[in-house]
Amino acid sequence: MADARPAHVHRVRVRPVDCDRQGIVHASRYAVFFEAAMVETLRSLLGSYKELEKHGIDFVMAETSIRYLSPARFDDLLRIAVRVRTLGTTTLTMGFDADVDGTPVATGWNRYVSFGTPELRSTPIPADFRKVLERRPATTRPTRSAARSAAPAPGH
């Protein structure tokens, strides 16, 4: 059986600036939360995001998807579990599952391209980083029936 543990769990307290007038986390903030979770995941795995820079690469966002499941509100503590979904030669897809006290609020993924900073083009992910990322468990996707039963947050 595959290891279901996330590569990293990032926590963030919802601030007033994250909310709309109804006190619900605005849909646009989840992309910010997920990006911060990605950076912290790489920090936890590599010691520092600067390790990528030392090797002349950066991860550039190529694609994103977010599904809103339930509202989160001001002062909630979001728990974002991060997993490596796929690892290609030049791409990395990370999955995110956000919850508040065990209630799922959002799920999504970001696909990044390994980008050579000196060449300004896609470049293979270095072998050392691949080894670290390959050891991480892959996400399990929710079943279609579970995804259909989750209603989007009102107004988002």
C-alpha cells in the first residue's frame, strides 16, 4: 500500500486581508496559500529554496487548478497537506489539500517547470533533487462521487 503521508504540512492562520466582506476566505487567496505551501515544502525537503538557485534552476508555475469545497473564515487555522503528484523530466506537479479542523475547504494542484536561470528555458530537474522528490508519496485523487458531493463555497 502506498504511503499516504504528505511530503509536508503547511499551516496558515486566516487574516482579515484574506477574507471578503462576509468574512470568508476569498477564492484568490488559495493560490497564494498553495504557493507558500510549495515553497515551505521545498524548504523542508532541500533545506532551503536557495539550494535550487545554487544549481541554476527555479520552478516556474505552468498550470494550476483549485476546487473550492467549503468556506474557511477569518481566524481559522488552515492545514495544507502537500504531496508530489507527478515528477517528469522537467516538470513537477504538487497537490494541495486544505482543511480546517478536518473539514476539507479546498483542493488543488500546481504544475511547475524546472527552468534554467542562466539559459532562460526548461531544464531537467537535477538528479539530487529528483531523488528527494521521488521518495515523497504521490497523492490519491478523490473519487468522482466524493468530488461531486462537495459543494463550492458560496460566492466563490
